[in-house]
Amino acid sequence: MIRLLLADDEELLRGALCALLDLEDDLQVVAQAATTTHAVQLAERHRPDVAVLDLEMPPTDGLSAAGQILARTDGTTPRIIIVTRHARPAVLRRALAAGVSGFVPKSTPAARLAQIVRDVAAGRRYVDPEIAASALTENECPLTDRELEVLREARTGGPVADIAAAVHLAPGTVRNYLSSAMAKLGVATRHAAAHRAWEEGWI
């Protein structure tokens, strides 16, 4: 029996997926979470064989939760599958570098996901073929290291003063970097720029 942890902040989707996977004779969902914080706690408590994590979960994201789970469950580490709507190639590379075993879009049918879970539990890796193909043709990041640094801090949603303090720059300089990043990405706010950079896997 393969024991599963499912983590997704969309309760309807999580519940439906749980019901479908529980129909499989060799799969058992032992825990469900709606946040990254809860997912990490449940992984420590239940020690599942495989953790299926949504990438876009609050309060951090699925990759952050994956890193914490892999770090905290030493010796009984579950294998991790990331499920996402935004299958960006750079995010895929970060996921694989973090030790994630599977990377699939949310459009994956439950029966196919069940087979991927089995493969991952057996020690194999799975990456959706379309995501893998797009990774070969990905555009380069147009942002500078400083712009990425301020956008990384901007993801917290804090004011410019807080961002400036975190990156040890003057507030005016931070505003200039943010404006430059927004212009390059074609977005109207620093929050949109930070989200775009995160989706692309640049931060």
C-alpha cells in the first residue's frame, strides 16, 4: 500500500482527487492539507510514501514546502510530486534541483496521476513531456540580479521601506529597480512583477 499526503488549497479539487485516488487498490490517502505549513506538519506526523503538493499553495509555495519536508523527514523522506497550473520550465529546474521526484500539470487525469504516484514511489522520476520540451526553448530572464533581489523581497507584500531595509539599499534606489523590472515585464505594479518573476521561476 502506497501512503499519500495530498496538499492543495482548493478544497473541491483536493477532495475530488482524494476520492479518486482512494479508489485505487494500492493507494491510501492518509492526510490532507490546505496550506504549506500544514503540509509540512502532516508529512512529519504521518511519514507518507509520496506527498502530492500544489505549487501555488499559501502561505509560501509547494517548492518551499517540498524543501522543508525533505529536510525534516530525514531517513523516512517521502517522494514528492509537484502539481501546478503554471508549468514554467524554470520552476521545473528549481523543483528537480530541490529533490522533487515528479512534476505534473493540474490537467493530468486522476488515473494517470495514480500511475505516476506508483512510478515515483518505486524510485523513478516523472516530468510531464510538454513541460520538459518547453524547458529546452525557454526565454532568458530579462532582469538584472538587483531587480530580481528586490522582486524577491517584494513578494512578501511589504512596503518599499521594508524591501529597502532587507536588501540594504535606499528606498529611492529600490523604487528605481522596481520600476525598471515592471517596465521590462510589462506590468503595472511591483506585486504583479514579483508574481510574474516567481511564475517564471526567476525568483
